[in-house]
Amino acid sequence: MKRLHHNRWCLMLVALLLGSGGVSRTQQVQICTEDSFTPNYISQLPALLRWRSLPIKVYFVRDDHYTARRQQLAVEGFNKWVHITNKRLQFSLVESEREAQLLVRFDPSTRAGRTEYTYYPERREIVRAEMVVGVQGDSAVDIQSVAIHEFGHALGITGHSDEPNDVMYPRYKVGTLVSITARDLNTVKTAYCELFDGGKPVPLPERTRGLPSSRDEPRKGRIVCDEPQSAH
Ligand SMILES: [Zn+2]
């Protein structure tokens, strides 16, 4: 039943060459299917999205709930994804909201997090996202756990895993730092197929070049995650 609304998909990704040398004759796309990197939980997700370019520009909104400590803990959480992907997925901090692609705020009224994103459904590309990290209790471990989980959403995992050990399980345990599993990693690797060995190289189709087609209108999505389980 889980697969009822799940369209078997294959992700076509343009392997943009670094530099601005134009279209090279060696330019290819890789196609990843949900079987390219296993185990994963792609079949449980409404969609698997990606950013068109990296690093993702991140701005921490300086409102009443901002503190340098909270930012540091969130950054440490985000960096877990950077390290586990051998820096193939990266973010950079920017100093103004205007430059940012991903805005981060803190919310002391909850221990949960939430992420909203604007995306092109046809191209499966995120263009902007906003994240709220619940900081109720101000526990270093819990803030990091929320940040790791929400950054998984921000990278393009638009749903949750049903396996409690995965970072993308909707509910973490208070006082226990979550860790990214092979299933989490494989799911993200599939979205960013061209950055990892494992997809099938094929010639670049003309229709994937250029800007999104006019009928590929941006849409908004929102993921609200659960409050954690208390430690006993
Ligand atoms: Zn979540």
C-alpha cells in the first residue's frame, strides 16, 4: 500500500561541469533509480528533491531566539551530513537574509523541528527553504539531533523513515544524539546521484538543459516533525 501513490521514478541529473567552459562533449547525466544505493527508504517519501547547486547558502535569522551557541550546535548538526558525504554535500554561512537559500530560526516553545521549502516538482529541485529548530530545554544534544534531522529534510528528503534508528525517523529520543544511518545516506546519495559513484552515465538529453519549463511552477511543501520521546 505504501507504493500506491508512489510513481516509480528515475532521476535524471545534469552533471554540471565545474567552471564555465560551456557544454562539453563529455557532458553526461547519470540516472539513479531507487535501487542505485541500497538500503534506502525512497519508496516511503512523497518526493526526493535536491538543490540545483551547492553549497547551500544558510542564514541564521537574528531574531529574539538567536544565540551564537544555538547556531554553533545547529551547524555541528548540519556538518554531520557534510562529513558523512565526504564533503560532497556542503553548505556555507552567509551574513544576510538576502543572500540566503536556507533560513534557520530557533523556537523555544518546542523540542521538535519543521522545514518548509519551495521547489519545482517537475525538476525535483528546491530553490528555497526555511527551517525551525526547536530548542526547548536548550539541551546541546537535542538541538543537534533536531538540526541533523531537519537538515536531512532541507537536503531534499521530503518525508520520514519508518525505521526508528534512522535520522529521518520522525521522532528522536531526548538526550540521545541521532546518527545518520546507511539508509539515510543512501537516500540522500540518490538525490545527488552525480556526486557519487553508482549511477548509470547516459548522454545528456537536450530537454534537461536550461531553465525549468514554464509549466513547472514552483510549489511549497511543509514538513512538521514530531516532539521527541522522553528518556526514562
Ligand atoms: Zn521530520
